Amino acid sequence: MAWQLELRKLKACCLSSLRSISCCDLCGENVNNSFLLGYSLPQALLCQNCVNDLPYFNQQLVAGNLLSWPAIYHALPKIHFEQLFALSPYIYPFNKWLAQMKYLGRFELAHLFSALLCAQWQAMAKHQALAPVDLVLPVPLHIKKWQFRGYNQAHLIAKCFAKQLTFPYDAKLVVRIKNNTSQMGKTGHQRRKNLANTFALQRKLASHIKHVLIIDDVVTTGTTVSEISKLLKQAGVETVTLVTVCLTLPKSN
């Protein structure tokens, strides 16, 4: 419809104007249209030089799946997902940004993360045969933690990611029914014990849902998504892909 076209033009104009008056979050330079791997990035936080300089994983080297990297595979024991797609190691500036988003409410960073993830995903999809994505889910927060913080950062990233790639999205299918203690500082065994019977499905899955993407902000041991993956596979899902902004790299001996 004509009014919808005009609305899209207005949104594009507003974003362009925002970029023209924005300063890069890292270097302070003016922010204009930016690209990653040939894909336009709908974000207004980084200049092109800083987009280029971010510490990305080389997706072509690992065929879009970090589990094909032996050091990563052996550092994530007893996982129940088949693919791990991460944007960057958990280092600067992503570690700073993730803390700001989680604790300081910098919601605009969700758009930056999703834009970078989408560009990397689309570039990978050009070279890899990927199963169709039937559903995108965020890692859920317990209702008490959501009420205390006011938002779920994984949901903010996942919603933007799914919308940009036109994947089906459901923020309410998986719920966290136990308000666990923090996972920080726990061993893999302690994390698995802490998360046992933590998640539940709100309803029965449709029979066509075979490949699910789970979005998180940062992954250390993969335990949380493994617990969700087990639940999904009991409901008929065949393949689970974990998509995350950052992965904490294993310490070398």
C-alpha cells in the first residue's frame, strides 16, 4: 500500500539522518553507511573503519561452525546442539558492549549485534548448504530476573536477528521455571547440575519444526543451550544451532 511505502521511506530517511549526525562508538568519527562482507549494516554506532577492525571469527575457516575447531569442541563437553555460530571471541570491544547492554540498558547495541550477526550469517549461507531455519528462540530469563532487570538482552538481539532475516520467531515458547543461582565461576559439572530441569515448553511444537536457532549474548560452556536443546529434541526437533555474539575461548595450557 502507498502509505506503507511512504512509512518505509520515512524510516530510511530517519536512519540516514541519524547516521549523518552520529559519532562512532569506538573512535568518534562520523558514522555513515557501513558494510560487512558486502552486506549493508542497518546500524548507527560504528564507522566503516571500526566495523572492519572488529575481532571476528573467520567463518569460512571453520565452515560456519566453531565446533569444527577441535579446541572449541573439546572445551564444550556433553553438548546437545549441532552447530555453534559466534561473531567474536569474548574480548574488547564486545566484552565492554555486552556488559553495557546487560547492566546499563544500552538497547541500541542489540541492533548493532544483530546487524553484524546477520551479515556474517548471510555470507556463510552463500558458501554453506544450510538446513532451512524453522524457528528462532532466545535464551529465556526467569520472570523474577526479567522483572528486576526490566529486559532480556538475548530476546532483544534475537528479535532483531530474526526480523532482519525473516525467520519465524517465538520469545515465549521456552520458559525458565527455576530461578537458578549465577553460573559464574562454576565448573561444567556444577553448571549442568545447577540447570537441571530449569526450562519447560509452553506448548507442543508444530511437527514441521526440525531446525531451531537459539540466540544468546555470550557462551562459556554451552550448558544453558544444551539443556534447552535436550528439551527441544524430546519434542521432535532434529537440529539445534546456537547463535551467539561472543564465545569465551578455552584457556590454553
